[in-house]
Amino acid sequence: MQNATKLAVRSSLRQWRNLHRSGSVLHSTEAQAAPIDKLEIPPPSGIDKPVSPKIDKLVTEISQLNLIEVCELSTVLKKRLNLPDAPVFPAGGFTAAPPEEDQEAAAPAKVQTAFTVKLMKFDDKQKVALIKEMKTLMEGMNLVQAKKFVESAPAVVKADVPKDEADKLKETIEKVGGVIEIS
């Protein structure tokens, strides 16, 4: 027990000495370091920032170039700095029309919202059940009309219906032996 307390006291003393030494080293290096340059206060947001004389000289020289010299300067800078060619925009900010391939790719794909449900064929064994189902599905149709409709397959059951309604019709008719196509 005594050994454990001695070890704890020794380790805490070592830590305290190391901390004290690192602090004194820090103070001695600060005293030897060169004085810190004064920080510049940035100008207010409404006033332009002063420009270095080197940049000012470059801007003056570039502004005195003619159009051909500006073009040459641009190509030389692109080569030396390995810059990609950037698209050129007219002064009005309008972009050039992309090629036809890009227009097709850029145009969003048209989403079909209206579907046509078509009875293609039916199972002869379930013809009666299909006729009864068609009578209930199609408004204003009697049994005779439903029989003629089923026998005249392929025939359009409903046109211009939403996707979920078309799927429900397909499921209902296929249960009673019909083969449905949605387009």
C-alpha cells in the first residue's frame, strides 16, 4: 500500500516538473523570438482594398494591350498554367446553343401520365367470369355488350387513365383470365 502511494506521489511530481520545464522553455523562446509584425486592419467593406504596386503595374500593362495581344496572352497563360479551355460567353451573358445531342440528353425525359388498358386475349375456360367482370368494370354495359366486347379482343378497355388505376384494372382482369397490355 505504501509503495502505491509513493509511486503516485513520484509520478505526480514528475508531471509537475515536466510541466514547469515546458513552461519555462516556452517563455525563454518567446523572449528570443523576433518581435511580431503589427497586424493590418482590413479596410471597411465599402472601400476598395489597396493593391500592391506589382499587381497595379500588371493591371496597367494588360489594360493597354489590344485585342490580339490579349488573345495571345490568354493562350500563353493557358499553356503555362495547364488550364482547360473555358467556354466563351457573349457580353449579354447568353450561352451558345448546345449541339443537338446535348439538347436531347439535357431535356428531361417525358413522363407518361396517361395510360391505355387493352384486352389482348382471354382464356376460353374463364370467358363467362371475364364477361361478368367487364360488365361491372365498364359503365353502362350490359351482358350482351360485354360478351361482344370480350369476343372482339384485342380491344381497349379504358384509355387515358393514371398508372395506378391502369395497374388495378390489369390485376383485376388478369385474375379472371384476361391478358392485358398497358401502353
